[in-house]
Amino acid sequence: MLGFLIRAALVALGLWLATAWVDGVSIDTPSTLVLAGILLGVVNSVIRPIAILLTLPMTILTLGLFLLVINAGMVALVAWMLPGMHVTSFGAAFWTSILVSLVSFVGSWFVGGKGRVEVIRKKNY
């Protein structure tokens, strides 16, 4: 549970950066931002695998690039489901998904599978 919450916080951080850097993305309140992070985590863990399975031929045909479209669709779905989060176009959803993915990728370097922050220490011999 702690791992999910930390990853949801990373997603919320990515969404916050997207509201600052991507035109066409806005989130009304901080509580909506937190809810969007949690909801995007749930959507990515439940609906995204189904969407990937249903679009597998297209994903194979495009050598995996269609996964970027699926990620943008998940961001747009969360914006559609959550009042207070606004995404105006596919391009805005696309760049938001790229930014959220990058923030989550960098954050996962420091967070283990169970949500523990990992510290790598170099031993001096």
C-alpha cells in the first residue's frame, strides 16, 4: 500500500509539472491533483493492461509506439472522469503522459518495489 501511495505521489508530481509546462492542461485544486494522481494509478493498473491487450496488433505493427497513444488516452480518461482536471486536446494529453512517465521513471530509481526509499552506499575499501 505504501508503494502505491508513493507512486501516486510521483504521478501527482508529474501532473503538477504538466500543468506548469504543457499548454491545455489545468487542475483546479491541490486536492484534485492528489485525486488525479491516485486515479491515474488505478486506471494504469486496471484499464491500461486491457487496452494494451485489445490493441496488441496495432502496438506490434508500430513497434510499440502505439503505447504512447494508450498512455495519452489514460490521461484523457482521468481528465474525463475527474471534475476539476481539464485536458483540452490529444496533444496536451500526449505531452502530459510523456512528462508523467519521465517523472515516474526517475522516481522509481529511488523507490523500491515495496515503497521503501532505497539508498545506495558505496563502500570504501
